[in-house]
Amino acid sequence: MSKVEPASQIVIVEDNVEANNLLRDWLKLRFTVTCFLDAESTLRILAPSDDLIVFLIDYNMPGDNGIILKKKLESRFPNAKYVLISGLFDAKLTEEGKKAGFDALMPKPFGMPAITQKIEDLLGVKQKESLVDMIKRQTSKLPLLAF
């Protein structure tokens, strides 16, 4: 197995299975992705790291919400970047997210290219090829099916 560059690690904490899977499937085209459905399993399973990791954390989850989870992760992942995702953003949650030190706030629904761009911005990655162009290039190599 090849070594994974630390800057390519994404951790998704999203309790909605469909949203979790959609994010995972899209982002794994470009990054190494680890997914969790709740704060408890995230804290239990992830080993502390000094690597640059981007956490995509849903706000509204069973148990600890996304803001509480970030507070618990900060000492274990001092170089991480944190993105709060939620369909519940209002002025109060926006203020709470900023006050908690999230690097970005992404209201749901958001487009996959938008979340990819946000992650790349946080990582300082220059996009060499858009994901759409990469997918077009890869699928152009597939044989055509005749019906």
C-alpha cells in the first residue's frame, strides 16, 4: 500500500447515511476518506494525529452535536481544519460555529464541487484538474454499450 499524504485525509462525521455515502463516494475520487455516523465512534476510533486533516462535521447528530465534537477533537488533532455542515444554519448557529473556531461553514444542500473547492482551499491544494474533467476523462476510456 502506498503512503497517504497527510494533506489528503478527510474525515466525515455525518449521521445521515445517504449524505455520508454521497460525500464519501465523491471525495474519495481525490482524497483518502474516513467516515463516521456519530461523535462517539469518531472519538473512540480515531487515533490522535498531528497531520493536516479536514473534518467535515454535521451539526445535528445524536449525542454530541458538531460544535461539541470539534471541541473534543481539537487537542487530539491540533493541525486539523474543521468544516461545520448543516441544514439548520441561522444567525445563532452561524455565530456559534464562528465562535467555536470552525474554518468554514457549509449550509446544506451544497454542491459537491463547492465542498471539494472548500477542502482544497483549506488544504492549500491547487486544483490541477477539476473533478468533472477527471470523471469525463476517466469515463471516456470506457467502452460504449450497444443496445
